Amino acid sequence: MLLYVDSRRSKLFKAVRGVRVSTDKGSLNADDVLGLPWGSKVKLSTGVEAYVLKPTLNDILMKGFRRVTQVVYPKDISFVINLLSIAPGSKVLESGVGTGFMTAALAYHVGASGKVFGYEVREDFARTALRNLRLAGLDDRVDIKVRDIREGVDESGLDAAFLDLPDPWEALQEVRKALRPSSPAVIFTPSANQVMKSLRALRSGPFLDLRVYEVILREYQADPEALRPRTLGVMHTGYVVFFRVV
Amino acid sequence: MLLYVDSRRSKLFKAVRGVRVSTDKGSLNADDVLGLPWGSKVKLSTGVEAYVLKPTLNDILMKGFRRVTQVVYPKDISFVINLLSIAPGSKVLESGVGTGFMTAALAYHVGASGKVFGYEVREDFARTALRNLRLAGLDDRVDIKVRDIREGVDESGLDAAFLDLPDPWEALQEVRKALRPSSPAVIFTPSANQVMKSLRALRSGPFLDLRVYEVILREYQADPEALRPRTLGVMHTGYVVFFRVV
Amino acid sequence: MLLYVDSRRSKLFKAVRGVRVSTDKGSLNADDVLGLPWGSKVKLSTGVEAYVLKPTLNDILMKGFRRVTQVVYPKDISFVINLLSIAPGSKVLESGVGTGFMTAALAYHVGASGKVFGYEVREDFARTALRNLRLAGLDDRVDIKVRDIREGVDESGLDAAFLDLPDPWEALQEVRKALRPSSPAVIFTPSANQVMKSLRALRSGPFLDLRVYEVILREYQADPEALRPRTLGVMHTGYVVFFRVV
Amino acid sequence: MLLYVDSRRSKLFKAVRGVRVSTDKGSLNADDVLGLPWGSKVKLSTGVEAYVLKPTLNDILMKGFRRVTQVVYPKDISFVINLLSIAPGSKVLESGVGTGFMTAALAYHVGASGKVFGYEVREDFARTALRNLRLAGLDDRVDIKVRDIREGVDESGLDAAFLDLPDPWEALQEVRKALRPSSPAVIFTPSANQVMKSLRALRSGPFLDLRVYEVILREYQADPEALRPRTLGVMHTGYVVFFRVV
């Protein structure tokens, strides 16, 4: 559940007996909200009003997931989901899994009939990702292997692939074997040098429709009498390299 | 099917007997590609090589849809899908439908078990949107009504709403009635004035979690020896206003 | 003088006998660098090498000026200097003066033969600005009056005007009287609401060539093996509204 | 003189006897405006009203200069002038000169007591630049040599340098010899690859304070009832690499 106090304060919590949720505006017993319909107004210990909301995917990612790596932000997650044409039922390859933000988003969109096959070299990352996916109720749609993707992919005939690795260019032939010909894939990478290396590798292999993007998000102060972008913000996360395998 | 010639030339076509596909690099008989697997290499009449690819959602939207209004671009479509937490099975309200870009994307992500309820005042727009949705094979997931949303929404208990109207602030109470409490909704609007009017209306009603965003996309020249953003591009499409109903 | 240690550490100091300059990499006696040519390499108390550099205008603004208000950043300062067509000899009107960043930049570019006439309602701001201008050696080119510009401008026949006020639209007629017909002027303002109000006032008065801009600066990590924009940064400072008086 | 008709139509012309200025809203005899003060309202042949304005530096660059190369835009020109700390009296090195946009801006700001030393390998470019500078009345402050800067610079003790060359990294040692130690210099270059090569060369030589920037300009529709950035625009011109010589 999401306890929404105001635009700066909201908290994700598990609605189980005995849990107490604290915010700097007051606290709440989970017992008191069990059974309430979504959107109910409640009172914190201090008398401050709050709301009990159904969390969105982003609420769960941003407020519930334990982070162990640099994560992929919603602005990039959503753009990649679109480029990869993820639909209910899609079978998707991912490497590395890291904290599991992208894994969760992929699992969310492929639905109960789809599957995400994740490769992650570090066991501790894989374990945290799985814990996060369980929190989101998405773990049954995900199959995580602790393995370097360059050592081989077990699957074939997949619909799309997402690579967030230090050396994505070394994984391209495995991606190609795993995907059905004509399928889309995306590399997400922070520096222009890695984009160049990826493009060079993609150009020499049998890959098509190479494209490079960057998504810049500006959040505004939501004040109708002083509308303006927030002063400080995230200027850069990474570059998105799109391609198709044949 | 998508006939991919090179990074500047690709064409969406229906693979039916007798159809001839032309590009400025040569043409092709659809008969010759019927039955070929995705990703097959073919030769155009001129000897130029091309590929037969499975179209992504964006290929269909950008190359197949007939346009009758200003459309919502993939950068915004994907960000909104994410904000609205659209999943397989979601029931979504949309107004207006216009050319049907956003309708198609919503229908794509809600899957066979979900539904999009679209309100559109102009019958000619509704007709074109339906034709476009049929082309994408998504028409059975969409229910379009030729009606001003302010005259009333038939549905209730929906999961999310998307508004792309000249006066979105006049539709807020209907949105509220149609959505389950705590559900997310988005207004997409081109000018700062409309954002302000929307925020004023949202602040006076029972709406929560107001946020305003702008997504800027930069496409790069995909050349590893001369990596740089393209010189000209789309600097602005619209502002994204997020809120939740209670 | 600017003591440059590395890309994160540099310090502006006055090279006078007895002064000691401290950095977190070591300290230096000003006495030891008196008389050294610009660009000389020196050793800090810790043995760390540093350089004695001639400060640029920005070094003085960013590292030397005491700040009492929100300041105008170099990205906006330079764009405005350009729009206003400031040249050696220009006579410029400014209101308000605030911390004096823009005042100093204007004074720098008008040279010894030009003049900046600054209006500032708050005496404490005016005093700090004057102190800052003295530090930059530019005070003799500036004439600061503690006065609300709406109460009247003493000068006439000026070449350009810069307004950084909460209500710039109320100062337009005074700006018009002070400038020679056909001269350029700029309003700098943080919110879209203020831009709208300014445009409405400009449209009703005898003003021409209205334009609105926003300058976004991205600073990159200057690493040739990992070139990428810095993760966090300034997303917004203000909008630049240009016009000409007739 | 600048003939200003409306926000989309303005024309730079020489006010000499017998000249006729045409716009798509009507024409004007230069004879009729000779002697009129700046800002005067005039009538075109069609009865449409227009204004006679004193051109700004940008009016002259953008509307008067004949272009033979890719030019440097005002957003970058102004930012570079600021980084280079150009003041009245500055002596500046430039290579290549190209169309002369940057040359003119430098000459404008160094004033009558300063000087710009321009190196340009192509004689035809040098000739056009000189013609352009004459039009702007700035040619006496500029000394253009038809020479590859790598063959040697005649000047020394200069205050700043601007490089807009395909291989700027090959000119660094000549820049170093020409500038006084501690002086600022800027490389302007379109691709990330050239930025990397420049940074590598700068890191190995005796150069300090390396910084990389990108200036993004958004122009808004100046309509107070529909304020929004223009839909299409320039997404990229070039990267700005700053350094200091010692």
C-alpha cells in the first residue's frame, strides 16, 4: 500500500497486522487501514490527513526496491519498453539484471503469459533482484540465472533483448542467437565511448536499423501561479542504442 | 510486414497476393515474400538488398497510421503508459481519440484481457482511428464512442485515464467518476497556459499527487566515427500532467 | 589571483603581503607568489603542485562575489550580452542589481568608455553589489541608485536595458523612456507566468520583435575515455524575454 | 539598417540612394528613410507599416553575412565570448575563420583597441569573411592570414584563442606559443569523437582546467495565451571544449 501524505511525503508499506508506518508528519497502524478501499482518507497519529493508495509500478520501484547498483530510471525504462515493442506474452532476454528495476518493468508488461530471462554475473545482485521482484509480486514471470551472458544463453526464439552491461558489444552474438530474426534489442550505456564501441560492433555484425537516443526529462514545479522546471535535476542517465537482429 | 532497405528507407505493407511495394531504391512483389520467415533477406527489382521484418508497434503507428490530427509521439506515449501503470488487463479511459496513436498503444499494452474506452467528439476522427486500429489488429480491445466526454462517461471502476483535449480541466469530474479511487490519470497538453488551468482545476477538486513533466528526446547520428545528436529535431510536443483521483 | 590546484579546487585570492591562502590540498603564502608571472607553477605547503592564474570574469563572479540574492548564471549572462548587442562604449540600464553578477558582466563588456546605470530598491543589496564590483575593479563604470525603477529613470538615450525584477511589466514605460528608439532590452524571469504577463504588457505597448528563449547548459565529464554529461545539474534558471523599444 | 515588418519579416539593407528594399509584404525606397531617426515608423508600397531599426550584431550576422561554411550560432558565440573572458582591448587568436561569424563577434567585443588574428587555410573563405567583416564595419580590428595554423603563428602574448577546425588537437602547441601563460582557449567541434581526441591531446600537454559544455537553446512561441517552445528547432550545433594554457 502507498501512504500518501503530501507531494513530498509518501511511503510504501505492507498492510500486515502489527506493522506501524512512520512519516515525519505522523504515524499509522497498518491494522487501521486493513480492508479499507483504495483512495480512503485516514488520519495519522498527529491528526494530519493522508490517503491510502494502490501503488503504481513506479511507486514500487522507486520506494520499495532495495538498490544495489545504479538503476534504470522510469524515463528510460518506458522508452525502452516502447522500442522493444513489449506486449503481453512477450519473451524477453535481459543482462545484467542488477537491482531489477528493468526486470520488474519487463515482467510487469509481459504479463502472466510472458517471461523474462535474466542473466546476472553477481550472485548478490541476483538475490536482491529476486527479493525486489517478490515484493512486486512479479517473481514468477522471471527466470534469473547467475551467469555471464557471454558464456551462452539457454533460450532461443525470444522476442526482444535488453543489455545493461559494461561491455555490451561482447554479448551481441549471444543476443543474436537468442532472438528470433527481426526482433528488436536495446543497449543502455552511460558514456559516448561505449556507444561508439557498440555501434562499431553492430555495424560489423548482421544487425539492422541502428539508432541512438537520449531521453531528457524535466520535472516542473506543479504550481499554477509559478510554473517552471525544477532548478536541479538529473541531466544524464545513459544513451539508448537500438538495433534489430537478422 | 516491414520492408527494410536502409536506415532512411523502410515501408510497411500488407503481405497479400498481387500487392507491389515500391521504394526509391526498387520495388518488390508481395507474392515473393509470402511465407518467408521474419528477417529474410530479399532482392528488390533493382538488385538492391532489403529485409522483411516483423513490424514493431512504432513501425505500425509511424508508417501505417493515416493521420488526421496532431499525434502523440512515442517518447510521450511510452512515458504516459509508464505513469499510468498500464498492465495486461487494465481498463483505460481515453478522450479524445484523434488519430488513435495513444489508443493503439494503450490497447497494445492492456492485451486481450484489457479494454480501452475512447471518447471522441468528431465522427470522422473516430472513423479514421478505428480504421487505424484495425490495421494494427487492435480494434477488438477498443470501444470508441462519438461523444463529448463532458456529457458523461458510461463506464466506472476503470484503472487509468488519458486526456488529450483542448479543455481537459472541464473533463475532470467525469474522469473522477469513471476511475476507481486512487487511480492515476494524465493530461497531455501543448501549452504552459493549459498546464496552469489544469493545475488550478486539479487543486480545487479532490485530486492528489500532482506532477508536471516534459520529455525531450534527442536522436543521434548512429555513426561511431562521428557520434553527435542530429542537427534538427522536435524541440517540443507537449507537457504531461499527472494526477490521482480519490 | 586564481590559485588552481585541480579541476575541483581553485581559489580566488588577493595577492597582498601577509595573506595566506588555504585549500584542502595545502596552503600558500601570497608573499611567495607576488611578482610571479601568470601561469607559474607553485608548491603548496604539502608539496602539492598548483598554478597561479589570471582570473577570468567568471572566476571573479563565481568564486569572488559575495551572494545575497539568486544570481544570473554565465550561460544566461552571456546570451543576454549577445542579445543586447553590448559593445565597448555602450550605455546600459539595469534593474534590479541584486548581487551584481549581471552588472559586473555588463560593466566588463562596455569598457572604460561605457557605463551601467543600475537601479536597486534594497540598500543592502546595492552595498554588496558595489563591494563586489570593487573587487572586480569595475565599480567606476557603474552608477548604482537605491530606487524603485518605477519611480523614474534619470537617464535617457541609453543603448540597452536588462530587467531582473519580480514585476518587470511595471517597469516597461520607464525602460522605454530611458532607451533610444530601436534599442534592445531583455527581461529575465524564472516562471512561465511572469513570461506571460510580460508578453501581455509588451504587446499592448509600443514594443517590437518579441522573443522568448531558454538556455540549457550541459556540462560534461571531461574524461576522454568516459565522455558523458554530468549526472546532476541545473535544469532551469530563468526565461529570457527579448524586445525592442520604439 | 534593419527594416522590421513583423516577427517573421525583417530585412537588413544599406541605406544608400537609389536602393529599393523588397519584402513579401511590400517594398520601400531607401531614399525615403535616409536621415530618419532609429525606430521611425514607415509605410511600405502596400500601405503595410514597418520600422527602421538599428541592427544588432546578430541582425548583421544572421541577415547580412554571406555564408560559405557551417557557421557558429549566437548561442555558442556568446557562451564562448564569456568563457574566453573577452574584454575591450583583448588580443585574440582564431582558426579557422570560415564565414567569419565568430571573427565578427570577437572583433565587436574587443573594440577599437583590441585585435583578432585569424588564420584560415582557404583563400575563398578568407575573402568572404573579409567582405562580411567590412559589411559589419569591423574589418580594421581583424587581421586575416591565409595559412594553416599548424605552420606557425606570428603573434605571441595573446589573451585568448578560439579553434573551429577539423583537427583542433594538431593546433594546440601553436596556440600555446601564441597565448600568454594562464590564458583561456576554446575548441568548438561537432562530434563526440573530436571532443575525445581533443581531451586526450590536452591531457598530455601542459594544459589546465579542461571543461566540456553543450549549449541547448529553446525558442518559445512568444504568445502570452499559448506559451510553448517552438515545435522544431536546432537540437545540436557543437561541443565547447575549454582549457587554459601554461
